[in-house]
Amino acid sequence: MPSPLSRFVFLGAPGVGKGTFASIIAPRLNLRIITAGDLLRKEAQHNPSISSLLTQGFLVPDTVILPLIAKELEKGREGGKEGGYILDGYPRRLTQAQALDGLLEGRGLPPMQRVIHIVLADWVAIAKMLGRVGCPRCHQSFNTTHIVTDTYDMPALLPPSLPSSSSSSSPSSSSSSPSSFPSAFCPGGVTLHECPAVTAAAAGRKGGREGGWTRRSDDTEEIVRRRLEIYREDVQPLLEFYEKEGKLRVFEVFKGVKDAQALERMMLAEE
């Protein structure tokens, strides 16, 4: 029998893997992923005011974000997925949660059923954020940080046939150097000799690590640590709010994407 639970919120500090987990679990449960940032970027394409706010790095008012989310939820109810969704990373503050609840009720939309707070040790989250890279050819995201300890088993996330050893973190991490690369692996159809990911991995073997990767300009240790501090300050009242409503569950990450199945079980558990 299908679970009656189908409306979720994923909360978590930057770097815990909210989006990655959502992308794995949502297709299995026939859920849509709704991300405030994606909705804003889409809206900005034909709304100069929002485009200007995003370009200058200003916060977009909730009066703009909430109607976009509500519209997306209504679309889902009409679109054959029975309104099921994962709301990724929103709300982030208590006032947003209260406003969202009021808006859902006002539009006759069912409330959220379960809020999953995904947590990860700060040192691991920082290392993983500093390892985030992208391929300028196929536009996919990867992670070069390799963490394997007695507690954590989080290898690097590289293209399908590349080794998980471009960058390592913590004294007890393990890694091994590749001796060769396959001739075809890229989902974007890029050949071996054109691929900047292969170039980067080869450079890593020689002591380099940048190669052909692209990297977010705000993924510096100083900025990452500050983002974690701000998140903790903002999220505590929100967690208390959802705990009082009986909706909050806490999921601790130890194995990266390999934890997806355990997270899915927590989402659907009816206790």
C-alpha cells in the first residue's frame, strides 16, 4: 500500500546534500522537487525587478517567493503527481514557515506532513563544499573531496568512470591513484580527450587539483563558515516550531548519497 505521506520539507545547512538527496528520492516516490532558488531564477528571466535583486545579491522578499511556491504546488495538484512534493530548503526562518502555512490554508492546499532536518558535521560539510566543482562541457556538478574514516564513508562524486581520489580530507581518509581512464563515460557525449574532468583528475595525480573544473566563487572557507553560522541562528526557532507540530524528524548523514535509502525510510515511516 502506498504511503499516505507525500508532502515533505528538506531543511539543512549548506553542504549537507539536500538537493542531491531530493534528486535521488523524488523520482522513486513520484514527487516533484520545488526549490525557491530555481523558481526565482526562472521568474527573473521575464521579471526585471527580481533579476535586479538576484544580480545584486539582495534577499528577495517573501511576498514574492511565497506566491511562486504556492503556484507551483497548485500546478502539481493538477499535474498527475497527486500534489506530492519535496520542498527543498524553504522555509528557512520561522516567519516564512508561518506565512507559508497561512498561504496554503488560504488557497485550500493541504499542509506539509513531514519536515526532515538533514544534519552533517561541520568539518565534513565544509570539506564537501570546498570540493564542489562543475564541468564546463556537460554542465554537471561533481565533488572532488574524498572522506573515508571510521565514522564517515563519503567518496568523491566524479563522472561515472573516474576514480574517487582527486582530493581527500582528514588524516584517516583513503585514496588511490588511477592508472588509466576509460574511453567513453560522459553523459553529455564529450570524448575522453575533450573532457576537463579527466584533465583535472590527471592533474590531481601530479599534485594539481583545478584542471578543467569550474568552481563557485562563494565556495571559500571564510564564506562557508559564515553561512553555517547564519543558518544555525535562523533555523533554531523553525525547528522548535515544527517539533511542536509533531512534523520534525532529524536525519544524520554518514555515507553521503548511500544514505538515501535510509532517509527515504524515515520520510515514509508512520510512527
